[in-house]
Amino acid sequence: MEQVSSTGRPVQITVTDGYDLKGFKGDTPVTFIRAEFNQVVLGDSAKITVSPEGTAKYNFTCSFEFSPEGGVTLDDLAHKPVFLTMTEALPKEKKQKEEKTMILGQAVVDLLPLLEGKSSFETMVPLHPVPGSPLEPLRSGVKQCSLEVKVFVAEPLLTAAQISGGNLLKVTLEAAYSVPESFIPVGPLQNCMVGLQVPSAGETDDEGQLSFHGVAYVNMVPLLYPGVKRIRGAFHVYPYLDSTVYEKTKCLFSLFRDTGHNLIQNNKIGGINSPVSKPVISKNLKEDKTVKEKDIEARPRPGDVQAPSIKSQSSDTPLEIEPSLCNNPEGQQYVEAGTYIVLEIELDKALVPKRMPEELARRVKEMIPPRPPLTRRTGGAQKAVSDYHVQIKNISRAILNEYHRMFGKEAAKVGSDLDSETLEEQKCQLNYELNCSGKYFAFKEQLKHAVVKIVREKYLKTTAFESQEELQKFISELYVFLVDQMHVALNQAMPDDVQGTPSAIYTSSEQLRLFAFEAEVNENYEMATVYYEERLVREPQNLEHWLDYGAFCLLTEDNIKAQECFRKALSLNQNHIHSLLLCGVLAVLMENYEQAEIFFEDATCLEPTNVVAWTLLGLYYEIQNNDIRMEMAFHEAFKQLQARVLQAQVTKQRRTSTVEYVEEGGKADSCLGPWGITSGSSTAAVKVEAPAGLGAPLSILDEFLDESSNLQSESHEPILSVQSQDPTTSQKPSNTFVKKTPSKKGASKCQESSTSLHPTLYSVSQTPTTIFMETIRFLMKVNAVQYVHRVLAHELLCPHGGPSCEYYLVLAQTHLLKKDFAKAEEYLQQAAQMDYLNPNVWGVKGHLYFLSGNHAEAKACYERTISFVVDASEMHFIFLRLGQIYLEEKEYEKAKKTYLQVCKRSPSCLTWLGLGIACYQLDELTEAEDALSEANALNNYNAEVWAYLALVCLKAGRQLEAEQAYKYTMKLKLKDESLLAEIHMVQETVGFGNPSF
């Protein structure tokens, strides 16, 4: 923070009143206040008698001079409070020369408000009693004694510009847990000291004067993450070793080397206000470089809990009133006990500002303007007439229903022998019934809107008529038109003497997607393009169609068209996560890195729990060589994945009101990676059972899950926690955090889930997923193979990832796309060795052998795949290709059975064609014709379907249909010469079928 360039300014501290006070002697003790700041006693108040009600009016004012050029500086105000010590003056006894005093307690006044721009403030500070003091409450619920304090400066110490340009670091050490057994207060009481050194710190023994010397290492890199202002976590305490501390922090001396020595000397003297020398901060004598870590050192001592202590006015370290020295076993006991400290570090402002979601959304709109909504089309004359036809048909059906209700039984008896008189009589009765029931008027109202639209749209009459004659003329013309159109509509609705035309089979969007995928797999990219484009023509506002087409373009390596498709999808919905991610992926592939960052960041803002979004953002930062932000993104991805796994497990086990959570704890020599402990672990179990009938919440896991989701949305508080040791080794509080401690970049950028809760995340393999494998699945689904290899490199380095079955399976699929059959087979062999019963492995092996021409091996692999209880991911193509192999080997019964299965699962032109061929070869012509007709209805541009229809018609003796089918076979240019030769042979046999004969 920039220092204030001005002369010294007095800072006044006034203690006005004390409340709920007590003394050692009597109900109205005589007390006075001593004020201290920055190792200097500011003064003592007058001796004031406490009233019987426990109040005292001190009105004691003291001051010190704030001088930026020397003396008390901004840093002193930031971390040094004012100490107010209350002392009781005891009555003099006989032969007593000096007045005897006893300390009652001490209060602390924080001066931070002065650094926030305030010139004065009032506060009620609690008076902390020393052990044994009468100020100690005898029971809970009793009001704590306190002092009312006012702080005043003539003008603010900092200007508005200095406040906005400055920052304030706050460090809070909450507690130490799982301390060694020897810390149990037995014998002489001891001091406990904790020190913080910036940018790094270390501790060492000072000629035997310091014992239980430990050190905790805290990674401060998360404070460099965008928007992060606070980190909090639990950190293991390790023995202080000069070599280790120097290696990590480049500090040569312990923070406590001189501080501890002076502390002990002062304690020998025994004065509460004895000044202590300021800590000596070691300087790096060998290197001058930025260090990414801050270290926190903890040195607890026996007697920490019950030792009578008051904070020193120099270092905020508790001091004993009557200290004594005791030699204790050294810091190795921290490791054995699993000691850890809970620490919080907070900044007023984030060191690295984070882009706001509004800014990201604005920039996305600038790059891809949202598509304007379709203008509402006016109906037009044709639409108006069409609506009129619809209403006529509806009304005619309603009248027929009414007629059937009234005369249906009579008409059924007579049949078609009704005479004209009977019909006229029925007509009159029907009109009467319609008028009496009000249905006639309802029909008129139903028809009115359609007639009004015709008047406005067809005749363009929207203003009043000028004369009555003009109105009559128009009504006559309109009446003639309406009656004519009524007859047209009735003839369409009831064509009794016209043979109905067969209804066309409508293919759904899902069917078109399947047909396109079939053509894509068979490398018929031209036909696949037709299907994808037909989907777009049908529903141009459906962004899923654009994403599917873009993924197809990625497969064909048409990145420009793929980018266009993804951006069109995003223009339809700028909050669609997959569209944003795919736009980012294409931007990276096309080296538009600035745009890629916008897309990825916007995705993480819109859906902070999306694992793939955070992982892709981390991969982008890796490309940019931004290691700090890369670790931040990967850490967030891991946190969200872990929260999701835990939430699923908790939801499942809550039904039994019991949760067992097993956590892997890190050993002392564990390597802390950005996603947790990566080597050396021990296990601790925490079992939580809900009381019967109470439905008690699972506080440990619930708190973690809630906190995880909240922190992610705010991005202000990374949780830097490590694992606990076995609680059976100590009765002291143990760590139950499940979040991981990120550290500086190590040899591997990887992730490890520390839980043993591994639900099945997908149907085949029960191996726990990783953030990288989840991202790989997303990228493979959209054919972003160019991006997959970068993610596979990270997966290989992950302890819970690495060379798994799924890893080798993905590698095999990428090489299969490149027609690199040798490499694909090598990776599939490794996948099979790791998971021999994985149906996906055998399915891909079948595809490999099928594409390489080894149909015998392909058949064996496919048969093994369909024999598994669990389906592989591409069963449609497995059935298709197995059926084709059966046809080639003339196993027609097996082919028929196989194609029937796939027709039931996912019917398409190819599945029905295969079934038709099998039935034809079995001489089941009726079944063959039915199957081929289904295939033809789904795709009437398939020459092979027409060819087999021609064969079926030839054998059935239907000349006209055979000739028609043969005509389309030739028109569509059948490529199978053997099939064409078979058609010609059958034509010659039956003597027809080829019009050219």
C-alpha cells in the first residue's frame, strides 16, 4: 500500500466506560486501565472505583503519533492492536510499602477501521479475563465484561485514491488439532507460539531453547486466481528441518530464532508488558525470485489449553504469567499424531480481478449476435381459406354426430332405402334440435372468425362500405364463394366414392439422425449430409440439429463449416453451455485464442458446476502457458466432480440413514498436487448415523456439498484442506474435510479423488471417472478428435486416470478413424488385458476386423459382444455388421434373427433391407416384401432395396411391379454387379421384368 506523505498525526484512544466488572477484593474494587501500542505504554488511567452495579467511568484518553516517515506506519496499524489491560489496585496492608496490584483481564482494540477511510469509530470490546480472575463467568449465559472505546483522528489517514489502490491481508489461525499426546497439560505450563513470515517462513531450534518446532506449508497461488479473495483450509504440521525449509522457501533462519530467545528471557523476568524484539525476517541470500508459497509455522507447547496467558503487545503471542521451561520431544511427534492447523487468509480485494458475467455475455453477443426472432407471418388469403375449410370440416363432423345420435338406429334398420320425404322430415327435426339446443348459434360463432379472415385477407375489406348497394353486392359475392368452398371442404372430408390414397410415412427428426449416423459410419458422407440438412430445413430453430451437423463437419475436418454451425446454435440460445464450449473448441483449433477464452469463461459463469467447462478452460490456459490459472480451473473441475460423486452417494445412502465415508489421508512425505495427495496415504473412516426417528442431517457431508456449490458460484474462497489421520490414534479433534490442497505446479498435472465412494458413472466400467476422461467423452461425442489427444496426455498422468481400459479404448477409436489398424489393434489388446469383460472393447475389436476385411474375427468379436448382459455403446452397428457377415456366409436364419433384433431396437432402411434379404434367401417372399417395403418407405433412393423388390416381384409373378422396381434399380445406378446379374437371370427365367426385351 502506498504510504501517506504527511507529517505525524495524533491517534486518540479513549476508554469511556467499563461494564459488568468485578474485583478480587469486595464488590467495589479500585481499577485502572493501562494502554499499550507498538511495544510502548501509552499511559495509565486514573484509579476508578467500580460501582456496585459493576460499571466504571474511566474517561481515559491516550494517544500516539502516526508518522509514515518513521515510527508508527500503516503496517503497524494493520497488524498491531491497542492492548488495554485492566488491573485492580488492592488495599495496602500493614507494613506494606508499595501498593499491590493484580491483573484482571485484557482487551484488544483493532485499528483496521482507520485504514478503511474512517476518521473515528466506537466499539465495545470484550475484556478477556486471566485464569482465576473474578471476571471469569461462573456459568454460561452470564454477560461478559467489556469496555467502551472510542478512536479518533483529525482527518482520514488515507485518501480515497489510496484506499482504492491499496489492499489489506488478513491472516487468521483458528486452531491446532490432533496435537501430540505429550501436549496434555501435565507439569509446568508452557508457551505456544505461531509465526507468519511473508513471502515465506521457517522455524528451527535455537540452542535447545525451542522445542516442538514444526512448520506448515500453505500454497498461496489460489490468491492469484481471478476473483479470489479468501482461502481457508487445514494444513499438516511437519517437523522443522533446515534443509527442507530452505528448499521450499529459500529462508536460512527460523522466524522464531530471535523471537523465541527474547520471549524466553522476558518470561524469566515475568512482566506482562516487557517489550519483545521484533521478529527477524530472513532474506534470501542466494536467489531473488518470486516465490509462489507462503509458509505458516506452528509451535504448540504443553499446557496450551489451561495456561494463564495474555497477548503480548508486540507479537500477539500468548505469554504465561509464571512461565517455566520444559524440554519436550521434537517435531516428529506432529507427524505421528497427524497434527494440522486451520488457517484463513483473506484480502480486501482480489489480486487478479475477475471478468463479470455481464461483460462476458456482452462480448459473446458482440461476436455472435443473437438471431432475431422470426417475424410473425400474416396468414394470407390461402391461409384464410384453409382455416375456413378446417372449420367447415369440424362443424360437419359435429352435425353428423348429432344426426347419428338422433336417427342412427333408424338409419341402420332401413339402410339405403330412405325416401326423400323421410330425409326431409329428419332434416327439419335436426334443424329444430340444433336451434333449440343453441348448437346452431355455437356453430355460427365458430365459423365467424374464419369468415372475417377471408373478408380481410382475400377481399381486402377493412373499412366500412360507402352504400347499402355496395354492401349487398359484396355479401352476394361472398356468399357464393363461401358455399363453393364449403363444398370443396366437404368433398375433401367425405370422399365416399373416391379411393383413399395411402398416407406417406413421416420420418421423425430422431430417425433422420439415425439415418445420418448410419451413412456417416459407412463413410457415405454425401448421404449423411442430405439427412443432416433435411433436419435443418425442417426445424431451423432447433439448435441440437446445428450441433449435430457441426459435429459431422468436424469428422470430415471441415472446421470452417463446423464453426458456422456451432455459432448458429449459439445465436439461437446464448446461454446454451454445449454451444459455448464447442465454439471455444473451434476457436482454439483455429487459433482464435482471445475468443476461446471468452467462450470458456462465459460457460463457467453460466454453469459453475460444469466439470467439462472448467477442464476445457484449464486446457486453454495450458496452451497459453498460464500455469496458475490452469491449476485454478482444474481444481474447480475436480471440486465439482467430487461434489457430484458425493452428492450421488449421500442421496443413495440417506435412504438407510447411514453414511460411511472413507477418506485417504496424506502422509508426511506426500506430494501435494493441485487435486490432492498424489503419493503416500493412510486411511481414516468417519461413520455418521442418524438417530432413529429424528432424521438428523449428515452435517459433515452436507456442509461440504453446500459450501462447495456456494464457493464455486462466488469464486471467492478456495478450500485448501488436507486429509486427517486415523482418529483412533488420538482423542483430539480430527480433520473431516474432504476437499483437497492445491500446491504449486508439480511434475504431473493430474487429479485424484480421495474418496472410496465410486458409484457407477456409466454402464460398463466402474472405474471412477476423472475430469479429463469426462472431457474426453464430450469431445469424442462431437468428433473433436484433434482436441482429444491433448486431454489424453493429462489423463495419462492422473493417478486415478492413467492407462485405463477406457483410455486405451479412446486411443484405439482415434486410430481407427485414421485407418491405422495396426495401432488400433495394439491399443485394443491393452484394453482387453485391463478389462476382458468390457463389451465396448469387443465391439470396437469387431469394427476393427470388419473394416480391415477379417470378417471371421469380426464375427467372433460381435457374437461375444451381444452375448454380454450389458450392451456396448454402439449395438446398432454391431447388429448391422454381424447380420451382413451372416448373409455373406449364407447363414440366413441367423441373419434373419439378428436383423429382427435390430429392427425392434432402432429400425432404419438398412435394418429392414437386411431382414428382407434374409427372408428372400429363405424363400419367405411375403415377409421379404413386407420388410423391403418398410425399407423403401424410409428411403426410396436405395438402389439395393429396389433391386430385391424387383426379385421378389419377379418370383411372385407380378410383371408390372417387377418392371417398375427394375426401372428404379437402374435409374439409381445399382453398383452391385452380382446382384444385377441375378436379376437378369431371374428375368430370363420368368420371361418378363425387363421392358427392353
